[in-house]
Amino acid sequence: MPEHVVGPVAEFPPGSQRLVRLGRIEVGVFNVDGVFYALPNVCPHQFGPLCEGGVTGATACSAATGWKFAWEREGEVVTCPWHGVEFDITTGRSLVAPDRLKVRTYPVVVEDGQVKVRL
Ligand code: FES
């Protein structure tokens, strides 16, 4: 699995989101509370630039929230800028159709102070 150094870890503070080009593809690298994730910058809906979207959380309403709307998972959701489909950064799955609308995720490691994405 080819490994690509994308920069020093200091350039990716918690909450950061950064696009990097790795050969012919563009990848979004996200630091979610100190854990790194990488997704392709292509939305599976209509190929919009997914990783250029805003990073937020999401509302939830379930038995776990007492059937009241609650704001959860701040910093774990990226919203595609073209049509607003939200994706879980940690899994690549959309919130609206997790089994149908999803992107792959790439492993990210930090070694010797460098962030590395494995394609
Ligand atoms: S292209 Fe991403 S939501 Fe439509």
C-alpha cells in the first residue's frame, strides 16, 4: 500500500481539514480530536468536491436523546458543498443513506512527526 507524506503533524491541528494532492487524486485529511482520517475529494452523489465542504456535527433524535433533538458529533461530519449531503468523516458513510451513499476511507498514520496517508 503506497504511503504518502502529506506534512508535519503540527500543520494538522485538531479540527483541521486540508486538501492534498496525491498523484492523480485529491484527498481531504481531517484531524478529528487528534485522530486522523482521509477521504477522497469526490462526492458519490454527483462528484462534487466533498472535502471542501464545511465540517460540523449533526442533529439526532432517538431513544438515546429522549426523542428530543440534540446536537451531536461536532467535528465528525463534512457537508458536500454542492447539494448538502452530510458524510461521517470517521466512516465515509452518508448520514442520509449510510449503506448506499458512501466513500472509501484511507488509513492515516503519524510517524516521525509526519502525517502519512496510505492509498
Ligand atoms: S455532489 Fe455532493 S451532494 Fe451532490
